Amino acid sequence: MKIGLSFLGIGNYRMANYYWSPTEQKKQEYNTTLFPETLPAFFNVSKLLVFVTQKAAADTNCLELQKRMGNLLKLVKIPEGKNETELWNIFSIVAAEVPPHSEIIIDVTHAFRSLPLIVFNVASYLRRVKNVQVAQIVYGNWEARDESHDPPRAPVIDLTTMLDLQDWLHGIDAFRRRGEADELAASLSRTQGQIWQTSSADIINNELPHKLKHTAAQLRNFSEALRLLRPLEVLQASAELNNLLETVQEEARRWAKPFADILQDLSNEIIPLQVEKPAILNTTHLKAQVRLIHYYLKKDLVVQAVLLTREWLVSFLICKQEGQKQWRERYKRLSAEKELNCAAAMQRGENIPLPIWYNKFPESEELTSLWNETTGLRNDVAHCAMNVQTRPAGTIRTFMAQCATSF
């Protein structure tokens, strides 16, 4: 069901020929003094909710609209918005009138004072909490009327992009804080799709965006590998994504300005993580994984940092001993883990023979100490603290921050 949401006041509204042009090929016009009347004509709404104050409900504007709209119209009383409490009441009333999973058209033409701001926040809330589809937010721009016509012609402006900006901001914030790319990628994909759908036939194909969706897919790949703890995929995806960010700049500046504004920041974050050949274990690879551990901590992905740190210590020992040969084979890693466990047991005072490498490498003592601490923390985290001796949650982040400075 498509529902129209509108507002009505007590102003002296004049007759206008409102015109709506969603595409170059499709234009609609409607003559009226009361803009809410255009919503069924332009957008085929099956229900029209008009929010009015007590004073507006008794005004001739409202009485006239009731006559014209009949059963299609439902009046909803709201306070005047004189203080913060009344503003919150308006927010709650508007939100409560919209059922979950519905589709809405919002008109702010006759909304008074701070109401448009409230409407935008309500729209964002409805999309995220009630899974409501906000098809359009429109404004009948009487100020831009053409007086050479009788009645004056006034354009209907689509303000939905202002709501889209909130999605961009949410997506950017989620990626910056936690490395979550779903919302940001969705905004990129949606932008390219909408541009292709609404562009006029005379626009040349190569003038339209082609790389935004591909960039979205690469962002998702990077984010998924990051959050599902696939460091080799992260290192590879970082290189691929950074190359793509360089080529998408022109399209972003033209079609996705919010994304264009953060491109350099994204590149600065990703560049330290990229490795051309992530399957090869060497000093370059190990340093990149250290930077990835710090990246996890910066994004407050502490569990991922704990688990990767434990695996990094194993990789470090294998690299010191034999280089990159078969370093991901299970038997090779189990052998290195066994030797690290022996060295850790010796540090704890147990009478166990030292591994051959212990007295050969200057890092042996620190490596063993880190292994002793990290394996305990890793088991604590991986087993969800389901044992008697566990580390308090508040200390894990602090320990990992200190541990990371040792690499």
C-alpha cells in the first residue's frame, strides 16, 4: 500500500499549476491551491494522511481538502511544536501512523517551521526501524513559480536525495568505525542504478557511471574478509580495492559526492594493508599482518585481533626457521605450535627441553612470552570464557593494545 504523508496549515494558499517531471519523457501537471491534493494524482497513493494542528483542522483549507479528497483522506492531529516535548510528540504521532513494510510519499510543501526537519528524521527512522520504503520526499516550490502563466506554474522538487545523504553518512560512519561496508556499498549500487533508470535517452552511455557498482562489490569483499578473519584475502582485496578507488574518482565526484569526499581517507586506511603476493610468507607479509592487527584494534574488532595475533606468532616462527615453504600446511603449523608450547612451558619453570631455535634467535624470549599470554587469551575468547579462570572483558582490549606495541 502506498501512503501519502502531508501537512496543512492556515496560510492563504494560491492557485498554482504544479508540474512533476520524474523523467524527461514523463511530465504531469495539476491545478490546485492545496498541494496535498496532487499526491493521488502524481503518485497514485491509496491513502492520504494529512497532519494538522487543532487550529488548522478548523480552518477553511482543511475543510476544503476534506471535501475534495473524501474517504481517501485521514486527518491526524498534532501539537504546534512550541517546545521540545511537542516536537517529540509530533515525531511519535507521525511514526505511529505508518505501518511496517509500507511505501510512503512525503510532502513538505505546507509544513511549517521545524516540521520539515522532523519529517526527514521520521523518514530515516521509518526506513531503519519499520522497514518502510520512502519512495519520494517532495516539495511544491511556489517560490520558483512562473507568473507568465495563469495560474502560475510551479515545479515539484524531489528532495529524496537529502534522505539518501543520511544513508551515505550512516554507511561512511559504519565503515570508518567497524569496517562494515554493507550500507556504503548499498548506497553506491543504488546510486548507479537510479542514474541509469532516470537518465534521458540523449545522454551518451559512456557519460553514465559504470564503476560505482563494481567498487561497491569490492568494498563488500574487503569488509567480509576483514570481519570473517581472512587475512590473506584482506591483503589481496586491499590492493585490488585501492587500485579501483583511484580509477573511480572521476565518477564519484560527478555522481556520488559523499563517497568522493572520503576517497582519500579510504585509500590512506587501505594502502598499509595491501600486499601484492599475500600467499608468500616473508618479512613484508608479516609486517602487513601486524598493520592489520593494529587496524583491527583501531576498529575495535578485538576478537579478530586476538585470533590473528596468535596465528601471526606461528607464522613468524615458521618464517624465521624455514621461510615460506608450506607455511599454511596443517602439519607445519602444528609443529611450530608444539615448539612454542615447549618454550612457554620452560619459561613457566617446567623441566622441558628447549626447541633448537630458542638459543639461536634474539627474539626467542619475547616471542615465547607473547605466545604464553596470547594463547591463554585466545582460548579464553574462542571458548567464550566457559572456564573458571577467565580474563575480565574490560581488560582484553587493554592487553591487546599493549601486546600490539611489541611487534
